[in-house]
Amino acid sequence: MDREEFETYLNANSRVVAIFRSQALAYQHSKNRQRPASKRWSETAVANAVDKMVSQFIDNVYDKLAQS
């Protein structure tokens, strides 16, 4: 099973990615509120940061399962 199949499997059979995405979004919004007003990220930048976190999470889980 390659990484894309693994991601599809996780999305179809588990809520872990959705839960992680929700928590990552809350984390990024919290972090963004702490920035000075002139340095705050747009919603697009926040969404991109969340997508990157989710991708790293899936890569990490996939790599750990591949090693075992």
C-alpha cells in the first residue's frame, strides 16, 4: 500500500484525520490570534499550514507502520 492509498484508507475508515485537522485548525487560529495585527495570516495561509500539518501527520503514521 502506498502513501496515497493509505491516506484514502484512513479517510474512508477512520475519523483520525478529521479530528487531527480540526485540532490543527484550532491550534493555528490560536497561534494566529497571538500575532500582531499587521503580521496575522490570511485564512488561506492558515489553511495551508493546517494542510501541511495533516500531510506531515499522515507521513509520520505511514512511515511508522511501514517500519514495523
